[in-house]
Amino acid sequence: MTDLGPLAVAFSVMVAALLAVLASWLRTARNARATAPERVPFTGGRAPSVHAWSRYHARYYPMALLFLAFDMEMVFMYPWAVVFVTEGIVAMVEMGMFIAILLLGVLYAWRERAFEWT
């Protein structure tokens, strides 16, 4: 069996270049037909109702922090499952400590009533 690594890299680069050229062509073709209000980003042709630098309400920040806590847990649990097979009890103890630290964050959020949306 031959080594197909260089061929796979060349194919990937060609596909990426083709998609970049196609996206650029489609973007310029669409923008040529678009009217001035349609070129405003993220509004679909309507005038923006708020300024782009406007502030978010403070209640969004605890939700964002909770999302990060749960997201980081999942990001580290998938590779840990692969390592657990070879490392055994050491990996189990390390993951237990990691989850305990995240659990402290969730309990703090619970105490601060971050799960209530009122």
C-alpha cells in the first residue's frame, strides 16, 4: 500500500481553494444586485434597531458562564474517555477532581439564582 498523505493534502488544498473562489464569486455576484439597505449586516434589509456597540443586559452573563462550565466539561470528557482505557484509576481520579471543580461553579450559580430567568 502506498502513502496517500501528500495526495490527500493536495486534494484538500485544491478543494479549499475551489470553495474560496466559489464563495468570493457568489458574494460579489450577490452584492452587485443588492440595494444599499440590503448590504447592512445581520438585519436582512431593515434598519438596525440598536447600535452595534450597545450593552447586553447583566442577566446574560451568568448564563454565558454556565454555558462555558458545561461546555468545557464536555470538551474535556471526550478525550478523557480515550485516555481512561490506558491510564485507569489515575484518569478516573483526575476527572473526578475536574468535575468537582465544575460542580462548585454550578453550585455557586445555583446559590446566586443564575438558573432563574426573572
